[in-house]
Amino acid sequence: MRQSLSEQQAATIYQYQLVKRKVIRPELVQSHIIIAVIFVAFQLLMYGRDGLFSWLFGFAVIQVIHLIILLLTFIRVEEAADRRWVWGITPPWFGFKPANDIKLQLFRRVHRQLFWIGLCGTGILYPWISESLMISIICWHLWLIVPRLLLSVTFRKQKKEGILRLGKYEASYYHR
């Protein structure tokens, strides 16, 4: 009797209903990648080899800035599963993304903070870096964060308590 009760409780805890699924079309992913190619072409035309260096170095700088912001954001998160993020280059989720399912409210909060603090952190660097590097850092920041902000907008009407699962070419929102 005790075992069947615990099995029933486990079944109800992990039962989530798919509420909304957003399929990311291949054309959108290709457009996103083409924007990065246009950006490197602009850097090469305007700044030559310095532009190419800034384009590559800016990507690395913005990844470090994003990592620092994520680590600072997750100091207050209590659940270890919510703190587990991985770095990847699979389109459209370039950069850091949740390794597991994540609460929609936490996803929104993290990316809102990542967007604004990332822009402020980039602004702080303004007096000490070159023009091409500044352009690169801002463009990489926006390029990396915009797909996630669009995802937040897509699920804005959903309840905050739900779970978001990022797939390769889709994002799904589940609720109990």
C-alpha cells in the first residue's frame, strides 16, 4: 500500500501538460546566421584585419560577460538544477542555455538581467576599447540574446509557474 501511494505521488509530481510549442523554422535560424555573416563582412570592410580580430575577440568577451552575469544571477537560486547551464553553438541557441527544463519565470528573469546588465557592462568598457571592438561586443550581445528575448515574448501570456524546455528547433511550455 505504501509503495503504490508513493508511486502515485511521483506520477502526479512529474505530470506536466504541454500548453504551447513554438517551432523555430529553419529559415529563421538561417537568417540569424546570415546576420552574423553580414556583421563580419561589415567589420572587414570598415576596419580590415582589426575588424576581423574585433569580431572574434568580441564574441569571446561577450561570452565571458554573459558567464559572469549568469554566475552572479544564480547566487540566489536555491535549486541546483536551475543553476546548471551549458555552453553550445547549436543554432539558434548559441552561447549559454539551460541544461535542463527551466521555470519560465526564472528564464525570463535571467535573460532580462542578462540583456540589461550586459548592455551596461559593455557601456562601462566604452572609454577603454576601440570603436570596432565596441561595435562587435554590442552586436554579439544583441545577436546572442534576441532569440531568447523573442522566446520570452512568445510565452508572455503563459503562467509563470510553468516549465520551459528548449529543443534543437523548438521550445515547449509545460504546466501542471
